[in-house]
Amino acid sequence: MTTGSGPRTATSAAPTIGTNTGSTAIGRRMAQWRDWRSWPDRLTNLWRRSLRFRTVLITLALTALTILIACVWMALAIQHDLFTAGRDQATGGALRATQSAQERLDSAEPGNDPVQLQLLMTTLSTDLAEQSGSDRIAIFRIDRASRIAPQDLVTQGLPEDVLSEGLRQKVRADGDVQQWWQSVALESENGGTVPGIVVGQQLSFPVVGAYEVYIAYDLAGESQILSFIQGTLWAVGVGLVVLIGLIAWFVLRSVTTPIGEAADTSAKLARGELNVRLPVRGQDELATLGQSFNAMADSIESQIKELAELSLVQQRFVSDVSHELRTPLTTIRLAADMINDQRDSFDPATARAAELLNAQVQRFETLLTDLLEISRYDAGSIQLELEPTSLAHLAGDVIESMSHLAEQHGSDVRLVAPGGYSPVDMDPRRVRRIVRNLLGNAIEHGEGRPIVVTVDSDHQAVALGVRDFGLGMRPEEVEHVFDRFWRADPSRKRTIGGTGLGLSISLGDARLHGGELAVWSELGRGSHFVLTLPRLAQGLQGASPIAVVPGEDNTAPLDALGLTQPIQVLSESAAGAASSGDGRPSQGAS
């Protein structure tokens, strides 16, 4: 037994989601979305950045999948039920018609008259059509030996080629008890095809034997009903997807709008706008969140104001104390200098005390100067005095001025300057102070090993690196190297009278120029400080001309640098003629 099913049609639709933020914004967005090649990137960015879009899209996808499964299942169930009802109706009508026809045949006595037999066949076909309700009837002889048997009867609605050989074999083989059916495609009145079902059974004809009887029923009505139901299901499904998408959009909008406001307000607070607050509407959870956020913002604002006032008081105190100390310090300095100048006439103990007094007064004066500088940084009252300056020449001058100190510590300071000769706008006093601090720090911690000062440049920046090969620092110590008054080893004595503020001031000077001061250090390999200054007012762009992290090196290959040589200082005209762009000689040293 075989079965068939009618055709199914399906439609699908995707909802379109849009927002209205004004005619100008809509026009701009439409112009951006006209370029279909940018759609993947725009959708990806929208997916990452919009919680509302992502949630609505996931809701639509899951809803569409659920509705699709439900519609397909309902369509298949309805199709099966319609076909089963049509099949039962067809087999029931055919059974009643064949039973009635068989009773007529059993009561007929045509004898051996071919005319009577043919007349009985005509009457039989008419009765089958009336009893079954179908005019698609086909009757075929099974035993072809009889010469008086009526001829086969095939109506126009049921041609013989519609009947499959398998169905006919079943009908021939199983006598007049079993009823068989098969799904077929029948020809419609307009020349097309409609789904149908053929029911076959044997009839016992008097005198001449058994006949195959086939009655066909078209299921065009059931097919139309199924198509209508399927179309209705798909239309309702698409409408539900669109409706659920709109509902999800508006519901999420009521939730995500306060979240977006909270995010914007948080960003403003992070930028320092301490007076911004969230609008509170209603008494729900979001309103409670807004109230808690505003209370937190109030607390942060009050604490920051208290800290700012305390910091201002501290800055004013340091500045005032530093200024007030200058007059007595100047007097003490003059007295200490006079006493120190006469120390040769004192006894040894008094002479040593005079020498120590003079040295500590000098250190106190340096500390006082650094404190005044720090207070100016904190107050934001620093002004740069820019001048076109050659960083290579400035480094050479500093190295020359500190050569005596380097000799005392047994350090050989070497200058390698492949670039940095062309003038760059900078404050030479502050940059010179940075170089002195870096070089003094390297001399103090260089363990008497060579120190390499590198100056290089490119079209965007100039850089200076100070590399020592001392003990170095651990990573946790490197993080605090620019902190005020911080020392890697508090028990270690300062040998050159540092105040603990030099690197902090150097970092501030570098940032005032729009540059940066970076450090690398490793235990057993020493340290490397790199100062990078921009050529243009836009600030630093790209990497520094000098790499902060040095390569695999040790103290042995330093001999390959050779002995240091003095830099030949050119006049401005000669320097301009000798330099092209940056004017980079191959190597310089001092």
C-alpha cells in the first residue's frame, strides 16, 4: 500500500527594526547604509555596542524558530488529518458502490448472450457512478479467455496509465474481498493536475468471471483547504514574529534607556563632571538604582572636594613654607660659606663640622628648590620657555659638566649620537635638568661600570636614552621609580646628595613637553631610561626612536664602542648646511 500527499507552500519574512532620532540623523544614517559593502561591519559593531539590538535580534531568532517549528508541525498534522478523512470517505464510498454493484450482478441472469452481458456492464458503470459519487471509473477483465465477456470500460477522468502496475497486481491477486487504494495525480478540468486517490477491488461478473474495478476521487477540495490553512499559519507566524519584535523593542527601550543614561552619567563622572545626576522616575527597581547612583555620586563629589581642598592646603603649605624658608636659608648659606672658607684655621674636628654643615646646607637648598618646583607642578603654574635646541649638543654639555662626578665614581660615560642634532623647540633648562637627573642616577647606581648615553631621532620625535649596567631593579620596584621620595633600597646611602624628587620632576618636565619618560630595568643587567620629545605640537605619534627595552647585552661588548671622542660643535650656519632634515652624523661621543 502506498500513500501520497498534496503540495505545500511556505513563506518567510524578516522584520525591519528602525529608530527615529530626527530627520537629520535619519538622513545621515540612510546615506551610510546605502553602501551595502559596509553592512557586515556596521551590523557587527551594532551587535557589539547595542544591548537593545542584540536582545531584540536574539528574541526574533528564537521566536521565529519556535513559530516555524509550530507551523510546520501544525501544517503536517492538518495535512495528515485532511488526507485521512478524504481517504476514509473515498474508500467508504467505493465500498458501498461495489457492494451494491455486486448484489446487482449476483441477482442478474444474462445467460450467454453477449448483448445482455454488455448491457449489464453499462448498467453496472452507471450504478457505480451514482453510488460512489465519482464519474472516474475504470473496469478491466481479469480472464481474457472468454469471448462473450463485455469489453473493458474506462471513463475519460481515469485513464489506464494513471493506475500503477503494483496496484493492479494487488487487486488481481486478492479476490473480491480486499480493498486497495493508492494516491495519484488526476487531471483537472483546466488541464492541470490535482491530488487524488484510487480505490480498487474485484467484482464477480456472472458467466464470464471476475473484473477489476477502480474508482478515483479527486482531493482538490482538501488541497484548497490545506493551502488556505498553511497560508493562514504562515501569515499568522510572520505577524507574530513582527509583533513580538516590536513588543520586545519597546519593552527593552523602557529598560535600556535608563541603563544608557546611567552609562552616560558614569562616563561624565569619570571625566570629572561631578554635578551630573540620573533622573529618577517612579518607584520601581530602576528608580531605586537611580537614587542609589545619585547618592553614590553625592558621596564621591563631597569626598573629592574634601581631598581637593586638603590637597590645596598642602600645596599652599609647602609653597608658603618653602618661600618662608628661603630668607633664613640664604642667611644660613652665607654664614656656612664663610665658616667653610675659614675651616683651615680650625682644629680638625671643627673643620670637619664646618665642611659637613656647608654640604648639608647645599643639599637643603637643593631640596627646597625641588619642593618649590613640585608645588608649582601641583598648582599647575608651570610655563615652558621654548627655544630651538639640539638635544645631542645639550647631552654633550651635560656629560661634560658631570665628567668630574663620573670620574669620582669610576664610571666611563659614553655618548652615541646617530641623530638628534637638528634643533627642536624645547625648554633647554628643564630638559638639561632631566638629563642631569638621569645621568646622576646612572652614575650613582652604575657600580662604576660604563654608562652609555644615546641620542637619536626620526621625523616625529627626538629621544635620549641613559643606559647603566649596575645592579638594576625588580619589576615591582620599577613601578615606583617615579614616585616622590621613593628609594629602591632605603638603607642605601645617597652618594651625590639626591633629594628623592629628581625622577618625579623629570617625569613632569617630560609631560610638559608632550613627551614621555620610560624606564626598563632588570636585576643583573642594569637600567635604561628613555626620554622622548615630540617635534610637533600634536604630541607623540608612534614608537620612540630609541627602544626602551635593550637587546641581549652585557658589559663585555661595551669595548666595541671604542673610546669616547669629543663632539665637534658647529656654528648655526655650518649645522644647517651639514644637516638635511635631521642632519644625522654616523656617531658622536664625549
